[in-house]
Amino acid sequence: MNPASVRTVGVATPNSRYDILIGTGLLDAPAPWQGLPRASRAVIVSNPVVDGLYGAALERALAPHYRQVSRMLLPDGEQHKDWHSLNLVFDHLLATGCDRKTVLFALGGGVVGDMTGFAAASYMRGVPFVQVPTTLLAQVDSSVGGKTAINHPLGKNMIGAFYQPVRVVCDLATLATLPARELSAGLAEVIKYGPIADMAFFDWIEAHIDALRACEPDALAHAVQRSCEIKAWVVGQDERESGLRAILNFGHTFGHAIESGLGYGTWLHGEAVGCGMVLAAELSAALGLVPAAFVDRLRRLIQRAGLPVVAPPLGTERWLELMRVDKKAEGGETRFIVIESPGQARLQPVPDDIVRRVIEQHGAAA
Ligand code: NAD
Ligand code: GLY
């Protein structure tokens, strides 16, 4: 790997600064693993699929820096993002005598990343962790910004902490083994950055969507870099989501309802977000903020990314009930990220009757 081909995006929050390294072959290169917190122990947290593909390579990369490197595996899948799995990490850390300097490495997608981050935030009141995301979704979104969480049966990502990694290492080569459905799910979060922050990027995605789906390296590198730049910019201004950061949840109120309404793991998170963005754009149009042509344009791109655009028929009242269990809800009022104009988003409460109309008009009612 040529070091010049590594792209670096910095993240700065009031209490932390770290780099996101983006390149092909980083797991096999020495530089990305230098200069991390010193410790005698490192623990790689992964799942059987990702460990089988990349666990040995990461262990080799870390061996020169830690006296002992161990690997512990969580069950694979969103339905396992829960207390039971989280406790397996603590079991491993305690049973193998890990101390408060031990560095955790999250090797996997957003599920492994969110759980490892939460474990790192709470083990001995906090140990350092490094994100090594291996899905597109994790490289462009979940590994950056320090949101860590597990699900509760009554709501997604309801238990967690803000806790920043000390580095994020995105090896684009790992995306070569990602199933096409998972790649599409990641594209939903890439597309998201257009309507909320950067319509020039949206134009670029429209022009390169086929190259992205074909895993063309330059296209992937640009998509990951620009997504991380936008996310870093947002998180740098509002780490704890007291305002601006909420725009990153465009499509997520509808999306989380799909995920918990159908049962976690039925639709992929990215699929639910993709479809949720179509509904949130329809809502923005119903509020008179954006023209129908914009909604059609977004729907077409989401469809070209290989994502569903018709919401599942959960029943209107069930939809409303599910969306009330949302971290953005306040005083019993459901709030949505709406597009105020293409490239700009805001959080606002929307009366139930307008939401109901959008749900009923877009095939999701019953
Ligand atoms: P995931 O972690 O379940 O990974 C998807 C699947 O791909 C898994 O089966 C995994 O084993 C497999 N996989 C991972 N890397 C692979 C590779 N390189 N080759 C082959 N298979 C591979 O799903 P995800 O889409 O990465 O993440 C979704 C999760 O991320 C959700 O729980 C969501 O809530 C969370 N998320 C968090 C944030 C945040 O800011 N923390 C943001 C967005 C999403
Ligand atoms: N993915 C939403 C956030 O990081 O805030």
C-alpha cells in the first residue's frame, strides 16, 4: 500500500480529536496501527463471519504493538444487538484479566461497532477503542461520531452512550466480500448526506451509482471520504445532538419504525433508512417545503441503489405508535427531520394527521 493513497479525515469534538483513515489494504499495512494508546493487551471484538475473513489479518497488524492480542466473537445480526451480547464482551474482558488500559478493536459492521463502543464506554468506566469498519454503512456513518448503543425490545438504540473512538481505520478492500444487499444498505446512508447537506455530492452519487454498486475503488474512496467529511463536520459542531446532529437522522424515524415493527433484522437498517427517506421527503413535500419532483428524484436514486422504496403495511396507527418511541420525540410529540430545501434539513414536530396522510398515500397503511 502506498501511504500517499491513504485519505485522512479529522474529527474534532470538545474532548477528543481523532483521524479516520481511508484506503485499500490498510489491514495489511503497518502505518494505520502505529501511534495508538499504549497497553499490554488488545482485544478484537468481531463476529464469526468477519473474523473468518479479517480477524487473522488484524491480529497480525496489532501483534507488534501489544504483548497479547485476543479475539472474541459476538453472534452476528441486528437481533443480537442486546444486553446478552454486550455482556459477552464484559465476560471476556473480565475472564481474561483486561485492565483499564486495554484497547478494544471493533472489527465489523455497525452492530459490532455500536456494541464494542458501548462496552468500551462502560468497561472500568471507559477504555480506549478503535473502529475498524468492514461494511459500507459502518465506514460512512456508524464508526464515526461516537454514538454507541444496544437495542431494547421497545425501541432501537435506546440504551447507549456517546463515546468517541481513538481512531477509525476504513480498509476499502474489505468491501469486496460484502454481499450486494449489504452494500446497497450502506448506499442509503451515503445518499442521505445529499439532501441534508450537500446537493453537489448528491449529483455526484447520481452519476456514479453504478460504479459504487460495482465497488469501483475510486468511486468508493470518494463516497467514503465525502460522507466522513460531512459527518465529521456535523459531529464537530454538535457531538451530543442538542441541535444540528439530528439532521443525520433523516429518514430514521420512519426507518426505525420499520425495523422494530417488522422485527430487528427483517429489513436491514440501511433498507429501512432508504425507504424512510422517501417517506420523510414525501412529508417535506406535504408540508410545502420541497417540490414533488425532488421527492421523485430521491426515490429514483434510492431505487437505483437497490433499495426498497415502498413501505411495509404495518397499519397506520401502529406506524404512529412505533414512531412515538423515538429519541427525537419530546413531550409525547413525534418530531421528524424534514428537508427545508434540497441540501438543508431541520427537525420539526409534525401533526399526526399529516403523518397519517403520508403513510396512507404511500402504500404503508395496512
Ligand atoms: P451489520 O453490522 O449487521 O453488518 C451487516 C452484515 O455484513 C453482517 O452479517 C456482517 O457479519 C456482515 N459483514 C460485515 N462486514 C463484512 C464484510 N466485509 N464481508 C462480508 N460480510 C460482512 O450491519 P451494518 O449495516 O454495518 O450496521 C447496522 C447497524 O449500525 C445498526 O444497528 C444501526 O443502528 C447502526 N448504526 C449506528 C450508527 C451510529 O452512529 N452509531 C449510524 C448508523 C447505523
Ligand atoms: N447516525 C446518526 C448519528 O450519528 O448521529
